Amino acid sequence: MVTESFDRTPPPFFRQGPSAFSMMLFCSALAVFLMVADARFKVTQPLRAALATALLPIERVLLVPVAAWRQAHDYLSGLQTAIEREQAARSELAQQAERSARVLQLERENANLRSLLDLRPALGVRSIAAEVLYDAPDIYSRKVIVDRGSRNGVLPGAPVIDAKGVLGQVTRVYPLNAEVTLLTDKDAAIPVLNERTQVRGAAYGRPGGGGMELRFMAGNADVQVGDLLTTSGVDGVYPPGLPVARVSEVDRRVETSFARIVLQPVASPDGVRQVLVLEPIGVQLPPRPEPAAEAASEPARKAARR
């Protein structure tokens, strides 16, 4: 009987190489050698450079999403910052525009008040500074409301002027305010004097509030465009010499004996705020004697004549 010999070598799967301790010693020695060689002779530098060159495109491809994310974040942050700064700049610009408007308004008011203060000593009558509150609600008349009334000494019929000239006349007085009828009102009238010719006349407001007109002047009257009309002072209300209006149009019609003379008021009621309310000059005049006193004094006058 033939006995076959058995192969006692282990299969490849169970074969073992060098021991783990031997491999550790070999790797440690190799590492020490490579470190010494790299430090002394720069042995691995070409290898490192070649490896870095080969990996550079891969690194750049991998860094593209990171760079895109950073750029997007920076863009959004910068956009938000720009929007916030724009809003802040707009708000500051609006505040500066408001301050500028207030400064301009205060400059105009100061100039108007200075003009009124310079005008006050030349009037010769008592005056009260007032401010226009609002226009009267009646659309068919030209009237304004001022913030001074009977408690401040405002009298009915008192003239109202601004820095340029006569504005109107007080028609109603209340305790804390007063109603002023403007010269352009259809029911307003004022005696005037032509400075150039020294001819008296009467100026009236035109219907609809469209300026004024000089009525009852003969067709051949010496009136020219540009003539300045001032208060005559004969009515006992307005002080003499206050500017009222200028002649803007003269129409001498053949079919009528009167000329049509259109006036442009010197004082513009639109936009005026500060005014002076004057005391009527009739208040300063001495009272008229009573009829009984005149009759009693008549025999004494006759006796004195004899």
C-alpha cells in the first residue's frame, strides 16, 4: 500500500511575514534615516515639490466652493451694509433738508420782522404785532384771521399793514383774535392819493379777489401805469403815506366817461405771516363838541363880537 506524503505548508492566507516587532524596528529606522537625510541632504525636497505640483489643481478645484461661499457671504454682507448706509444717508439728508427749510423760513420771518420794526417808529401811531393764523373759511371773500384780539387792544376798523404796505382792515374783533378783510376783497374800499399828481381817489377790491381798481376817475384823468397810490389820511382810519397799490392797467373807453384803472396791491396777502395792527388815527383826534354845548356857546360868541 503506497502512502502518499502530505503537504504540511500553511495555505497562503495563513502565511505570516516578518514579525510586527521587526516591521516596527524597520519603519522606525527608515523614518529616522529619512528625517536625517531630509534635514542634511534635502533628499525628499524634489519629491515634495513634485507631489505639491501634482496636487495643486486638485486643491484649487476643492477650494472653488469655499471661495464661492466666502464671496457670496461678503457680497451679501456688503449689500446689507450699503443698504443700511443708504437709508441712514437718506434720513440724514431729509433732516438736513428740513433744517434748511426751517432756516430759510426763519430768515424770511426775521427779515420781515426787521422791516416791521424799522417801519414802526415812522408810523406815529400805536401798533400791535400780530401773526396771521389762517384764511377765513368763506370762499367768496378775502379775509384772514390774526392772533390778536380785543384783549390785546385791537379795535374794529384798525388798519393792518406788513413791511410793504397796507394789507387790509379789521372788520371783526374777538377776545383772542380778529378778522381782517383784505384790500382785494370785493367789499373793501380805501381812500388813496396819487403820489405823482397828488390827486385823491378811492380804490376798491375787484369781484373775485383779483386785485383792485380805481373807480370814478374821469376818462381824461392824469393816471399812468406805474403810479404809486398811498393812503390819503382823510378818512380818519389810515395814517397818510402808506403804500397801497400801483397802477397796472389804464383803459380809457370812448363810450363811457370814466376810465377803467386796474391796480396791483403793494402788499401781497399770499404767504404773509407777520403784520402790524395800527390804531385808527381817529382815536387820537379830540372828541367833537356836543350840539348843546355849541348852542350854549353861540350867545357868548355873539356878545364877544359886539
